[in-house]
Amino acid sequence: MNEAVPVKKGRKFAQVLEGARVVFLADGYEGASVDAIAKAAGVSKATLYSYFPDKRLLFLGVAEAECLAQVEETGALLLHDADPEEALRRAGRRIVDFVLSDTAQRIFRMCVAEADRFPELGREFFRTGPAVFRARMVDYLREAVAAGRLRIDDVALAADQFVELCHATLFPEMVFGVRSEATDAERARVVDGAVATFLARYGAGRA
């Protein structure tokens, strides 16, 4: 059962969250201590605990904030009246840039590393990031189908397929340490391939 991140807010909430972000990304989940987080945030441990009762919930708060910010930016590119090729290329680039970012890579690795002991970390990361974007993508695809711009029977599956196409090559290579960065041309290659493959399958003009 998913446990929601505490919603209590206050004047130092963002300060606590930023301090936690810095420490988690530098030291990982296991290596991050509450003392270090409080110091980085410039608050007392009592203040920190007033917002987040434990380190696990604090990590979920960081992951949620990072994911939701990216989802809002990416989802905003899926304008309902936009041409699918244009909308998907813009959204695809945001997806690729985010999943290859140092922040996303580190959060992903932490969720995987702690999956056995704290499976809720991964579930919450998925709930506040990928699941939210999937819903945005499904809405866009459904409206594009209704407008005759795309031909899709299972829009939920198609939404997941597009995201996975954007994960091709660069994402697994970054995760497994095969490479540490990707050029603009390499990112564009993945996105262009994702869009072309998706439209070849779901484009309204396909045979």
C-alpha cells in the first residue's frame, strides 16, 4: 500500500527539501544522515522532523518534487491541438533530457538499490513521475485519435511504448556506466527514431 508523502508545508519546507536533495544526490540514500541533511538545509533536526518524520519520507518528498517538476514541463508540451509529430518530438526530447540527467539517474539508482528493503520508494517514485506522465500522454493520444490524427486501439499501451522508445540506447548505457554523457546529436537521434517508429505504427496515414 502506498504511503503518501506528508503534505505539511511551512516557510522552511522548500529549504528542508533542497538540503535533502543535495545530500541524497551526493551520498545516496544509505549514506545520507538526518544530521547532514539538517546541516545542509540550515535547520534544526526538530524542524526537519516537523516536516518529514523519517528519512524515507524525506527521500520520497525529494523524488516527488523532482518528478512532478519534470512532468509538468513535459506534459505542457503535449498541446491537445498540436500535430503529433511536433508534440511527440518536443515531449520526447524532454523525456530523454530528464532520464539522462544526473538527478534522475541518481534517484533511479537509489530506488533500485533500496528496492528490497524499502519497496515503497520505487512505487512512490513511479506514482509521482512515470504514472502522472502516462496519464498526460494517454489524454493527448486519446484526443489525437478522436481528431483523426492518430489511429490507436490501446492508448495506454501506446503511451508506454513511446516512453520506452525514448529510453533506447542512451538510458541503459548511462544506467550501467557504459557512458557518462550524451551529445545533443545523440539525443536527437533517439528522439527522432522514437517519433518515426511511433508514427509508423500509429500514424493516421499508415497503410
